Amino acid sequence: MSELTVYAIYFQPQALDTLGDTIKPYLLDGPAGPHVLSSEIDAGGPLFEMSLMGKDAAGKPVEVEVMVPLSMIRIVIAAKNEEFFGFATT
């Protein structure tokens, strides 16, 4: 059984200001600051693509794809077990 890789994505401070309320539902607080968790990423072009878990209008979980300019990303940390880094998954 393979382990799930979780990506913690940290944004540039200016990016958080620019994205504002749009990104807030996906942000989590952690020891190193606000970040989002993603199960898949693609950094192979001018846009950084990430799959995030969100909620629809009825409050049901839904997977969304978010794309931002690559320059908005400060660092991405990949972990096989998010608990080792203190990431919150909820």
C-alpha cells in the first residue's frame, strides 16, 4: 500500500494580500504560517496548479483545482505523513 503524499504550499506574503478572501477558505494555520494542503500539484508552466478540498454551497466536500501564477509560491513541502510536520488536515 503506497502512502499518500501531501503538499503544504506556502504563498508569498504579497500573494496572500492579492488573493484575499478568495484563498481564505483553503488556508490553514501552522507553525510556519498560513498554507494550503494539496493532494496533487503541477508546477510545470506559468501557473502553479493545485488540487484542494473545499465545500460546495450545501457544505459537502468537493475537490477544486486552483491555479495561481508561479511567482506567488514561496515554498512547497511534500510529506508522506503530514503529522510529522504538524500540518492540520482539517
